[in-house]
Amino acid sequence: MESSRGPPRVKNKAAAPIQITAEQLLREAVDRQDVEKVKAPTQRFADLEELREFQGRKRKEFEDYVRRNRLNVNNWTRYAAFELEQKEYRRARSIFERALDVDSASVILWIRYIESEMKTRNIMHARNLLDRAVTILPRVDKLWYKYVYMEETLGNIEGARAVFERWMQWEPDEAAWSAYIKLERRHGEFERARAIFERFTTVHPEPSNWRKWAKFEEENGTSDLVRDVLGTAVETLGDDFVDEKLFIAYARFEAKLKELERARAILKFGLDRLPRSKSKALHEYYTKFEKQYGDREGIEDVILSKRRVYYEEQVKENPKNYDMWIDFARLEESSGNAERVRDVYERAIAQIPPTQEKRHWRRYIYLWLFYALYEETVSKDIERTREIYRECIKLLPHKKFTFAKVWLAFSHFEIRQGQLTPARKLLGQAVGMCPKDRLYRGYIELEMKLFEFGRCRTHYNNYILWNPANGQAWIKFAELERGLDDLERAREIFELAVDLPELDMPELVWKAYIDFEEEEGEYANVRQLYERLLQKTDHVKVWISWAQFEIGVPDGEEENENEDRPVSEEAKARARNVFERALKTMKEKDLHEERVALMNAWRSFETTHGSPTDIEQVEKAMPRKVKKRRKLDDDSFEEYMEWVFPADDQNAANLAKFMANAYKWKAAQNGS
């Protein structure tokens, strides 16, 4: 019989218009969940048989768990917890004992076992368990704490004390001893607590533990007992283990009893015994103590002694630390004790650098200078100052290096004493033994202040003969002659300088020469100098400087006092001529970057002084950056940027047009 149903319809498999992800479903379920209503279902049993069946099933599950993984403590504890819920205490003990056979070192297992016995008020069982636990694991403090807590809670103080005595035989950490002491204090057994402190400081002789004992005696004992404890602590610990806080506590206790001299003696005793690195807080407390109970001199002495100890330790650690010696000397200078100052300086200058390298002497030499300055200005001992300078000069290895500041300081000292001839002899000796630029400059400066210009000329001659490459010396020499209104001599000096090939900075000399001629109004000489300079170098800055000079030259080459005068057309034409020459020269030498800098300067000039037509012409000639490619040695290509000038492009375009016309003519000739 045929079925009357038609062919099955094809299910629409197109995507739903709204897509819902699994993440959205989970989030919505969590958001709609009412946490308060989610509770574990309560299981009810109809009769005892059903309960026995449930217990048997659960026990079988737990037995399977512990059989599969005997080392997992959680399986055992959950099993025992289940039996405790069922009030099956003997079964629970059996499970705990089986678990301890597997892992007797599990602290969690012991704690759960003990707590289960304590909750069910099986005190003897709990006591036996704790006794077993601390016997097996004597280094686990948690078990001991649990033991003494139970005994004290039960009111068995003697039992708790016995447990503590067993514990102390293992010499536990400081917290255990403190717990024992607190037990005795809670029950008013201060003599027992005092005896425990004595044993405690023997096992753990840290300064903090002695301070705890002293605080205990201060609260519960007498002042004599506190002194005995703190005095014994200082003697027992010795210099290696004594703590600054112990001295502070001792001094604070004495100050509280108004025993100020005793407190001061304790603080000084501590400062003498402890090094600076371990007595910072002690110094601070000593300062506060003197500010509170001492006088002004005592406070100043405290501050100075504090810093003095610090510097003594530093220079003892590194005797070649000259900066520290200088600071030390400054400290003693502030104290006003001349003997101390001299002692520090003498000790400092005795630390001669280990090698004859100038870098090792740079800071050392300042010790001599500051020493001499102190003797001259503070002590007013002129002969001692002079002797210090002489000894310093004898010490310096002048054949290898010298210090111009020492020679100059010595000569200035002699001048201050009115001894001009010895000062000149010193500087002459200096430039003869070890000539230096600074020595020559200092000697010349001295003679200029004395208006001895003839001597200045002599020294400048010697200076440039010794170091003809020093452009600054030539410039200063020419400025001297110009200041003396001897322009021809100054011009000759400049001429000699610019002709020297070994000048260190010839551009400065040329600039000074050009500025000299420009300031004197010799514009023709300036143009000649620019022409000569361009024969030596084609630097773009020279061309730009020349163009700017032409802008500033007045018409008729006469000085005009009006600084705001407009630039004449003649000056503009001269400047443009310079720019055009420079551009042509750089184009011939193919200097692209220099041409760009020159064009920028020209555009700035036309923007300031030119007409719109001039500005437009310069703008048309401005280069542009073009990206190009070039082939490398490994047959690869790289892109680079290049400046392209419109004038160069125009020539290329004309050449291309000419070649195209030539090809057309040749083609026409072949066709005919």
C-alpha cells in the first residue's frame, strides 16, 4: 500500500538572520542565574536501610578514591569528614590512622585529625595526638602552638608550661620564645618570664631581643634591672654585634630618668665604638639629644663631630679621594680651629697621586691652591702661603706637564703683596720651563693691566713664535695693535697670520681680518680679502657672507650713521652679482647641496630687499627634490633623493629637442 504522504520537504539551511554564539548563551545563563536560590539539594532518607545503603555507596566511592591515589591527602580528609558527619568517630579515627600510615609528615593531616578530636571534646585523644605529632614533627611550630593553646584554654597552665619546656629544648625561633614569655606574663609569673628571657638571649643574642628584655624590665621591674640588662647586652654583644638601637634605647631610658650626663656618656661611648656606616641613627639621636638638653657649643660640636667621623672614614677607605679631602678641609675651616685645618691639609697633600699622569693630578692640585688661599685670607700667614706655593711648584713634574693655574695664582699672590718683580720672574720662569697658552695669556693680561704695552708686544711675539698655529693669539695680537691705533701693524699681523698654512682655525682669522677692514671702512680691502679667501676655499658661507657685506656697504663707500637707511639699488646689484658668481662656480663644480644653500640665501635676500619680479625669478630657479634609482654593485637598485635645478632641466630639454629634429632630418634624407 502506497503512502499518502508526499515527498519530504527540504529543510531551510540558510543562515538565521540573527546569529547567536555559544558565548552569548553562556553569558545570558550566568546573568539570569540567581545565586541565592542555587543550593545543594537536600537528601532525605525514608528509613534506616536507605541510610545504610547511601553510606555504603559513599564509602565505596571514597575507598576507590584512596585506592587510586593514596598520596592525595584531600581524599583522606574528605573521607574522614564524611564519617564525622555520620557520627562514626571510630571509623573517622581509623581513616586518619590509615592516612598517617601513608604520610606521617603531612601537617594538614595531623591538624585535621587533632581538630576533629577537639571539636568532639575528646580531650585525651587530642592530647595524645598532639604528643605524637610534636614527637614526629618537632620542627613544625604550628603543632606546638596548637598544643599549648589547647592546654591553656583548658586551664592546664602547668601542662602548657611543660609543653613549652619540651619545645624550647629544640631552640625554636624568636616567636616561640616570645609566646612562652607572654604566657608567663599573662599569669603574673614575672620571675619565670625573666628566667626565660635569660635563656632566650643566650639562644638568640640579637640586639632586638635584648631590647625586648629591657622593655620588659622597664614595665615590670626596676631601673637597676634595666641597666643590668642593657649593660650586659653591650658587654655580651661586643663591637662586632652591638647595635646602634641598643645605645639609643639605653640613652633614652637614662634621659627619661633625668640622668642626662649618663645618657650623654652612653651616646658618646656608642659613637666611639660603632663605625659611621652603622651609627647614622645614633648620630641623629645624639644631635636631637643635644638640641633638647645641651647648649649651643654642644650642638655645634655634635654636628661637626658627626661630619668629622664620616669624612675620616671616607678618606681612610680611599686616601686618594681628593674631593672628600677638600670637603673635610672645608668642614674644619668652618670650625675655626686653625690647627685642625692645617692638619687636614697636610694629611691631604701628603697623598701624592700614584702616577705622573695629569688626569690623576687635576683634583689633587686644588688641595694646594685651597691651602694657600686659606693661609693668605684666613690665617694671614704670608710666609707660610709663599712656602706652600713654592713646595707645590717643586712637586710638579714640569717636564711632563704643569698647571698654569698654580703659576698664575702664585704670581697674583706676589702682586697682592706688592712684589711685581718676583711675579714677573715667576711667569718668565713658567713660560721658559713649560710654555702653555694659558700662561702666555695670563702673562700678557697682567702686563696689559699694568699698561706695559711694549712688554705685551714682546710676549705676543714669543707666544706666536712658540705656537704659530694658534689663530686666537694672532687675533688678540692684532686687536692689541688696533687698540694702540697702529692699524698698519695690525694689518701686517693679519697678513702674516692668513699666509700661514698651519693655522688651527684659519676661518676665525679671516673673519677677524675682514671685520677689522670693514669696521675701519676699507671696503675695497674687504673685497680683496674675499677674493683671496675664495681662491683658498669655495665654501658657500663665504659667498653668502660676501653678499651680505655688499648689502651693508653704503653708496659712495661713505659711512652713513643712519642704521635704518634703505638698501640702494647699487648695493643690491653688487649682492646679486656675488650670488650669480657663486651659483656659476658651484654649478661648474657640481656642488648640489651648496647650490641649494646658496639659493635659499638668495631667496631670503630677494624676499627682504627685492621686487616681486626679482622674487619670482629666484623662485623659478629654486631646485626641487626628485626621487631616482641607481644600480648597486650587487645588481640591485636603490632609491635616493636628488636636487634638480630648472636651469639644468632646460638644457636637457633643449638637447632632446635638438636630437629629435636631427633624427627627423635624417629620416627625410633617406626617404628622398
